[in-house]
Amino acid sequence: MNFAVYTRKQDLYLEGMESILLSAILQEFQSEQILSALHGTDVTVSGIAPVEQCTSRDLVFLGDVKYLKQLGDQRPGAAVVSADSLDAVQKLGIPCLLAPNVNLAQALLKQKYTDRDYDTEGWPRIHPSAIIHESAQIGQNVRIGPLASIARGVKIDADSVILSHAVIESGVEIGKKCVIHPRAVIGYNTQIGDNVMIKQGAVIGSEGFGFAQDEARHNHRIPQVGRVVIEDRVVIGALCTIERAAYTETRIKAGAVFDAHCHMAHGVEVGEDCIVMAHSVVAGSTKIGKRVIMSGQTGILDHLNITDDVILLHRAGVTRDVKQSGLYAWLPLMPLTSYLKNSTAMGQLIEMRKKVTAIEKKVDPKS
């Protein structure tokens, strides 16, 4: 089957935002200093679009003048710009909203006006096929999709959304304005704060991996009776696994965000505003500080401590505590500057070997 190149016109579910004046957008975001000023005519926009597909009704984001070449002959209705790009955009006659951080403005404006991360239209607020235990407490305006399962003692606070086939096990508490995506599983006694997103297929609160061996090396399961705590504003990506602790808790602190396919073992603590990218794995009881960034395929051993503001790069393998903030890479873990120097040297090993061999022959012709 052949598919046409995607255009916004083909997307039946991408509803444009309601028409709104630039001054109204500015008023909404000026107090938090997301937007600072309006330059040019106070026009009405009714959509947010990529630069290369914009129309005269759309708002675009132009934080760098290099994106102007993508405009071609079309002109957007308005643009969110940086101080560096303001003059160039104004010369094209495009009204501008000035932003100190254009990428942050893009995130928050799209959340406000055009977010479509899920769709609950077309069926009742609580779908008749959902299975909800009589003891569950369902808050005001909570939406529950087809075939979702809500076990005994569950508490779901106002304005949260439980999408189709999600499983919420007994004793779980979910805060306000959370979204649990299809086929996510929230294990028993998990505590979830406000404004949390759990993406498709994630498993939160599964049993941690704990076994004891006898003399014959047969494996005996050690029950993991702790819980998982997910604090406010956390995003857990698709197919992530966060295990419950053996006795106490596994905790993901406020503002942390996870890409898909990450694994946090029992008793792990992830600090505020961390970024954990795809295929990263943290072994049991490790404590990770605030604002730590783990790039793809980072691995961290158990019972370690990672201080605040560490960035782990290039498949970093962490086998010891990291006590100083900074950029680190590779296995064994080393400062990024050392890793880059070593990588350069690795590329020269063959030539270096030839030179050493030539020197050896001069010193000892029999060698």
C-alpha cells in the first residue's frame, strides 16, 4: 500500500485551535515571562504549524534565522521569535511574539492550544466496558476508557484520564490531571502525584528482581513488598518498567522525564528534573541526584550514588559513585574530555603501531 507524504490537511484528528489574538496569547504567558512583547500587528491566528507547512492563519516558532529559508514563498500569520531572530522576521512583515526561550514557549503554547496526546471523544466519560471495583473512589471529571480495569481501594483524583485496557491494581492512588495511556499497568499500592503521564505499555510497580539460592543453586523468590512513588509532573515513556522495592520504596521525584524502554530496579531513587533517555537501566538501590541526564543506553550498577547535575553520555557505564557534577562518558566511566582524547588516540593506533615497530627494528634489527 502506498501512502501520500503527510500533510496537516490529511490529519482528520488535528483540530485547529480556536482563533485567538496575539495580544491574548501574550497576556496568557507574559506573567510567567514565557513571552515578553508583541511586535507588529495584533493579528488573529487559528493554528500552530511547522515553518515548512504554515499558512497565513498559523503561528510558527523561529528561534534562529536559519529556519527562515524553510519558509519559501509562504508566510505565517505570526511567529514566536528570539531577540536574535526578531529583526530578520520583522523585515518579512510577520508579526512577532518575543520569547526569552523559544523552545520553552513552543512547549507551553502547544500544550495550551493544540495538545492531542490522547483522544477520549466518541464514548461516555466512563465507558460501560470498564471494570471498576465498587470500593474504588473516582474523582470529578475522571475519564475511563474501554476495558480499563480499576481494582479495589483505588483512588483517582479529579480530571485524570485512564485510557483503554489500562490496569490499575489494588491500593493505587492517582493524583489530579494524570493520564494513564493504553495498556499501562500500575502495580498495587503505587502512589502517583499530580500531572503525571504514564505512556503506552509502561509497567509501574512490578515486583523487583530478588532471589536467593540454596546449596544446589536453586532459585527462591524474595517477595518484594515495598511500593513505587511517582511524584508530580513526571513523564514515564512507553514500555518503561519501574519496579517496587523489597521493603521500602522506589521513588521518581518531581519533574523527572523518561524516554521509552527504560528500566529502574527496586529501591532506586531518581532526583528532581532528571532526563532518562531510551534503553537506560539503573540497578537496585542506586540514588540519582537532581537534574541528572542519562543519554541513550546508560547503565548504572546497584547501590551507587550519583550527585546533582551529572550528564552521562556515549553509553556511559557507571560502576562507582559519581561525586562531582560534570560530563562523563563510556565504560569505564571517565570525564568527557578524557573520553574524547582517548577516542582520538584509538583512531591512530594502527599508525602508532607501525611507527613503534619501525623504531624497534632500528634499535634491535632482530626484533
